Amino acid sequence: MQREEAYKLLTEHLKTENLINHSLAVEAVMRRLAKHFGEDDEKWGLAGLLHDIDYDRTKDDPKRHSMVGADMLAEKGLPEDVVYAIRVHNEIHGLPLKSLMDKALYATDPLTGFIVAAALVKPEKKLEVVDVKSLKKKFKDKAFARGASREQMKSCENLGLSLEEFLGLGLEAMQGIAQEMGL
């Protein structure tokens, strides 16, 4: 599946601008991480873009989230490793994170919301004014962006990245699409 087709499919299934922006942010970070690790950025980008494709259908039933989407994407012919990464990003299923892509998607999912929250508390409400130092400070404040799992983000260490490196790569990727996200 090409990116254009994937985006069309995403917007057919997700109707909320915030969810679409979240998907774009996860795609950007996954592409950046793929480049960092010398992996296939198209494949990793698809995993990021489509990881929450079933959210509008499953938001009230977390046990179905990611399973419905993964099954749908398998039927569409997406590569098995992309489908598996999407399936396992929801920790409720207890499935093992096997590949680098699995681990990256799992850590990246909450990271993007955390970075967006850091931008929105700035007077400018822009990603360009966010830096890694401020992200590290906000990370320590458990009351800030409470829904962004610190434990999940810290799993970046399973990728061989320090939290600071992970925050930097994520921020860089999201700043690259800030205009598209309206931030």
C-alpha cells in the first residue's frame, strides 16, 4: 500500500481532526526513527499512520482496539510485520514486542501527544518553540499530560535510545510537519 492510499483509508475511518493529526505525528516520528536505525521508512511510516485506524469504532471497547484495525489492514494486504506492530501497540493484549518497529511504535504512540501538549502550553502554541530541555522538565511533572504514559515512552531504552535522544528525534520529526498539524 502506498502512502497516498493509506492516508485516504485513514480519513475514511477516522473523522476527528485530532486523531488524524495524531496519526500524522506518529507517522513522522516512525519515519524519523526508521531513518535513524537504517530501516524501511515507508513501512515504518505506514505503521505509524495507520496504527489507530480503528479508534472511532473501538474507543469504547479498548480490548478490541488495534485488533480490529490490524485485521482490517491484513485483509488489505499490508505486510505482516506492519500488521503485527499495529496489533501489539495496544498493551492491553499482552502480546510481545518482537521487532524494532514494534518497540518504536509502542514508545512513540504516547510521545506525540506529550509533545503536542508541551506546545499547547506555550504562549505561541507552536512546536517550533518547544525544545528537548523543556520536554525533559515536563516529563518529570507527573501532572502534565497525565494520559501520556511515561513508562511507555521510557521503553525507548529498549530501542537503545536514551530518553533525551528519543525526545529529540520525536520533536525534530514533529517540527517537520508542524504546519500540516496546525502547530
